[in-house]
Amino acid sequence: MKLQEAVSRIIAALNDAGLEFMLVGSFSSMYYSFPRSTTDADFVIGTSDWDAQALAKSLGNEFKFDPQLSFETFGGSVKNEIQIEGTPFRIELFRLTDQPFDRARFDRRRKVALGGDEVWIPTPEDVILQKLTWSRPKDQEDILGVIAVNHETLDREYLDQWAEKLGLTEELAAAWKSATEPS
């Protein structure tokens, strides 16, 4: 099974379960910038009382669902992990936190067509801000790509306000300069 097929099946299962969600991480940054390789897909689930066991059952045996919640150190969220049998792929299902930025990002999400599916993803501004928060090497590349492709249409006021609240003003300025100014 390819990762896009697994993502499509997760999207269908989440929709069938009536859960509010958004696809985040590399899939959302690739939507706004450039394709890159990845072995995982990340979802934020906005419904707090969902039945993980029922979701696992609806996915079938190809999806090895870890019922044990784990803590995500970067975002302070809890998550479930799903391994796709016979592949290096995994899916992470994060719980939406009560953090103001996490809530704002979820409220601003938009529905797009991606890989033959309609799916909710964060805005490009929220992809940038989240990846600035995580600040891993792949995140830095994603940030530059999203800014480079979208800098003329990004809501700079929103970016600047949240960057200040999150303590990321300098990081945003450096990324913006790197992505938009000739070297």
C-alpha cells in the first residue's frame, strides 16, 4: 500500500466516523509548496471524545493501531500511532490541544482537494507558524518553500501577530528574508 492510499483510507474513516480533523505536517506543507518524500502523515482530531477502537476496527487489518496514547514532545499533544502493515509508513492522530494557537489554527483550516480527496488542512500561514514552532531541519525546508511560493498572498499581519505571541518574531523574519530575497 502506498502512503497516499493509506491517507485516503484514513480520511474516509474519519469522515465516516463524523470526526472533525485536519491533515497537517508534510502533506499540508507540500500542498502549499514543493513535493518531498515522507513516510508519515499527521492528522489533528478536533473531537475530544472519539472512539479510537472503533476507528481502528473500521480501517481493517492492514492498519496496526497502537491503542496506547503517547505524548508528542514538540507540540505538547497526545497522539495515537498507526503503522501500515508491510510498509515503512505510519499515521499519527494528534488530539487538538487547548493552546490558543492550536485552536486558532484548527478554526482557520480550509477544505482542499488533495490526492483525489477533499480534506481539511491548515492555512499556509498556520503551516509556517507551526513549523517554526517545531523547527526541525525538514520543517525549515518546508517553511522556506511555503513562503517562497506564497509570499505575495500570505497574511503578513496574522503571521506577525502570532509570531510575536509565540516568541518566533526573529525566526519568522529570518525565514522570510531567506525565502524571498535573492542570495
